[in-house]
Amino acid sequence: MTPRERLEATLNHRQPDRVCVDMGATMTSGISASTLSKLRRRVLGETDYRVRVIEPYQMLGEVDEPLLEALEIDVAGLFRPSTIFGFKNTDWKPFELFDGTPVLVPGKFNVTTNDNGDLLIYPEGDTSAPPSGRMPKGGFYFDAIIRQQPIDEDKLDPADNCEEFALLSDEDIEGLAGRADELAGQSDYGVIILLPGTGIGDIALVPAPFLKHPKGIRDVEEWYVSTVTRKDYLHAVFSRQTEIAVANIERLGKAVGDRAQAAFVCGTDFGTQRGLFISKESYRELYSPYYRRINRAIHEYTNWKTLKHSCGSVYELIGDFIEDGFDILNPLQCSAADMEPETLKAEFGDRIVLWGGGVDTQRTLPFGTPDEVYNEVRRRIEIFNDGGGFVFNTVHNIQANTPVENILAMFRAIQDSSK
């Protein structure tokens, strides 16, 4: 099978010739730029190559086509050019990470250093605006800086929390369509498109690190309080967000069409290590209506399968995800309560595609031995890929300082699983 055929078979719950593999196709299935740099040097031997940081919030690196080919990865991501800090992935320039790794960052990746030695990053790259992200000295990732303005309950306007949702420009549409041509036409990769504005209540976006002066409710704690105390406000925000998202989906569906096979819809987390982060009743009241509308539009205008990302123990919500129209669940945090691989496959494997869960990124991959990694990967593929419906990926992103030997053991196990 070609990579595209392998993904299509997997998404339709047919057994592929070998397990379908993703690394780097989404912002929750990627790899730290520093780790990727080490891996790429080992695999391709290009010691002076600088990895591009395509997601500066989590500092994820670009898994480019030479590495996709060398590691036999099947899925490529169709990303918008704008980053979470509001500048585009263009005009690349050299930068050095705290650990000394040389990388490339976008031209408007402009940082300053505070008195503690932390890096501060700015919305749209504008250093005259208040910083919107901070990377602690010696760290690997940025944290959003909360810039909540005083809240006057009588003057709260849902439109303030909708400032970031807008119709895509013709330039954005044409750019995504052109990139889809390259991925699906020239290389025959399976393609997943990352949809803009469909992440209902995604807490990573609430602080709006891409806006210079965010208004509305932008404090993480205040937002979660609002899910109980300001439900009408959130419904108004979600309703407007969904309206714009559906309009963008219709246009993207026409422009990209079947060159993409899947769509990343939402990254809102509903699980913790031990259980749900939200009650089922609150999920159904606040989120389900909008997920159903978005998924219905995607399935009406396209043939894309829709992906719901949620970390943690979401066993109790998987049935709801399916009823809400999601076709794919990611990242399968198997170390969380009630998320055992055997249970997920047996109870849901024929109704929703399982994407992720290939190896534990909390313990095994970063801290285990290569043999432990190899054995866990072989076992997970044996369970999840039985009968198809499984895209191999780690549990969320591969973190900084993960030993390259362990990542190579992971890919060796993937290759051996097809023998």
C-alpha cells in the first residue's frame, strides 16, 4: 500500500498491509525540536541541518519529507501558516535553544530576556506589546502569560471572546489547497488537515497568546469557573465560533477536497490521570451541541474523518464522542485510569479509530530502556492494529531529552511488527 492507501484503509477500519504511522502530522502527535534535531542527525547524518520550529508554543519541530521517507511515516499534516503567537512560519532565521540545539525559527519569533533569564515572546512578534509567553530559563517550552483585564460582569460581551474567530482569507485557502496538492499529489502521503477555529473551549487558546490586548475571559481559572457560573456567556461564544467554523469548513472542503483524509477538529481536554475533568452532564450541555454541528458540516461537505483529541481518562466520554460524530480519538493515554489498551480496542475499536497510544511518553519512552520501549510498542501494535482502525503514534508529543536510542527502538519495533 502507499501511505495514502494505508491511512484510508485504517480510517475505514480495514486491516492495512502494516500499521499506519504518524509522527509530526498534528500539534499533539509531534516531537520536540531539540529531540528531533538529534534524531534527524542520527537517521540522515546531516550534522549541520537546522530543524524548523513550526509550533513555537510547544517548540515542536518540522518532520520534513526526507525524514518522513526514511522512517516510513505515512501521515503528513496540513497546517495553517499562522502560529499560536500570531505570526507566520516564514522568513526563517537561526536560533539556539537553552540546551544549545541550533534551530530555525520564524522571522517574527522575537524574544527578550527578563531578570531571571527567562525568555519572553510577543504576540505577532511585536516587542512593543506586552509579552504573551514565557519560557523559564533552561526550559523547553513556553507558558502562556495570563493578561486578564478586570472583569465587569455587567459589561461582559461574548464578542470579546470571539475576536480570534474569522473567515479564512483567500490567501489562506489557496495556500492550504496548494500544500494539499504537494502532499497528496507528489508524495502520496495520507493527509490530516488542522481545522481553524473548531476547538470549542480549548484551554490552550483561551489566554489568546496571539492577541496583543485580549479582552473577555482570558484567565484559565476564570474560564473554568465560567463553565459553571457563566454558561449563557459560553454558549454565546461557542455559537458564534461554530457559525464561523462551519463557513470555513465549507470553503476548505471545496478547496482541499479528497486530498485530505482526516481533519483535526478539537484539542479540548476532558480527562485527568484519574478520571474526567468535567461531568458528563456538563459536557453534553456545553460542548455536544457544537461538536455535533461542526462534525455534521464536515461530513456534509467532505469525506474527511474527524479527530477529537483529549488527554487523560476519558473512557466515560468515548461513547459521547462517537455520538457527537467524531471518527477518531487521540492520544489514548493508556496510563490513565480505565484507559487500558485491551479495553479501548474491545469496546470501541470497531466504532472509532484509535490514533496514538503506541508507547507511553510519561515513563517508557523518556525513561525506559530501548528493550522496554521495543516490547511496549510491539504489544500495543498487536492489540490496537488487530483488524485495522489504528494509527500508530506516541501518547501525545515526544518530549525534549527523550533518548534517541529509545526512539530508534520504537521505529524498529514498528518495522518488525509487519514481518
